[in-house]
Amino acid sequence: MPVSRDRLGRPAVQLAPRLLGAVLVSTLGQATVALRLTEVEAYQGLDDPASHAYRGRTLRTAVMFGPPGHLYCYFSYGMHWCANIVCDVDGRASAVLLRAGEVIDGIETAFSRRPAARSERDLARGPARLAGCLGLNGTANGSDLCAATSAVQLQSMPSRRARGVQQGPRVGISAAAERPWRFWLSGEPSVSVFKAGGRTRQRTDRQT
């Protein structure tokens, strides 16, 4: 059974580290792929210049202003899809970007969707790869992760903050990049490569 919606009803900065170790399951395309989240990033809506929702509600960001527990998918730089879990309360935009995970079920399907992956650790190492191996695209935008009938579900979530959680600057953004709102599990091979103090490439899109 998926997690209850009230567990996601908190600001992104509070929820993000609690999602580490959570299991996301996709049955899109009549194939099951499940992964355990190992890296996430928080985006705080109107209070965060790096968030898509910073300038207010638009057709693109409407799902971010809705109730928690829904999926916000967006097409990044005309190249790939990324996925976020909407959180906080209805009407207040807040979301957690899913940056990386460990595939724990459906390895063959994940490889078929990510043929360039050289090893299991690379299948969902990075937000575009994660979305790709789960089969997420624009049609999944707005999916209810808390509904038992949904093709994409958040099926488990640790009852307490996992051990070994680390945090640091967000990756791949130019606005508010210094905020330590990226969270990851120490020692996990699927976590993105990032060198502290490295210069972030300038980008026109914010949330990545």
C-alpha cells in the first residue's frame, strides 16, 4: 500500500531527508520498476528563486500548488524528464526533486529503458536517469503517489530519518545554489558525483 498523504504534508526542506530510503514503484508500460531513493533536493516554491514556482502559479507549475503526494514531472532543456514529489499543504508550492536511487526490482526493464547504463549503479544516478528507468514523462505529471490505483506509487517511507544522511549545496542551478538543500545517503554508489566548491554551470532553467 502507498504511504498516507499526511506524511508528505510538510515543507520540502523538512521532507527531503525523510524521503531517503523511501521506495518508489512504477508499473507504467505494464512493467514494474522499483527503486530506493538515495539522493533528493528540496525546492521551496515562492520562497526559493531556484524553484519553478518562484514567480507564482502557471499552467506548468499548477500541480506544485495542489495537495501533497502528487508527481510533478517536467521536461528539462528539451532533452529529458525529471520528477518531483509535491509536498507541504494544498495551495503552497513545495516539492522534492528525485535526484538518484537504487533499482531494487525490475532491473531488466530499467536496463532496457537505460541502455547506455554501464552498471546497476548508473541506472538511476541523476534525475533524468531516475525518471527514465521508471518510465516517467509528461503523461505521469500529476500522478497521485498515495493512491492504490495509481501506476506510480510511493510505497514505503522510513518512519524516522535514515542514518548516514548528509547535506550540501544543490546541483546544476545558478540561483540560490548555496542553500544546503541537497540530501543524500553516505556511501551509496548511486549518488551523483559532486565536488564541494566546484563551479556550477550557468543555466536558464532553475529547478533541475
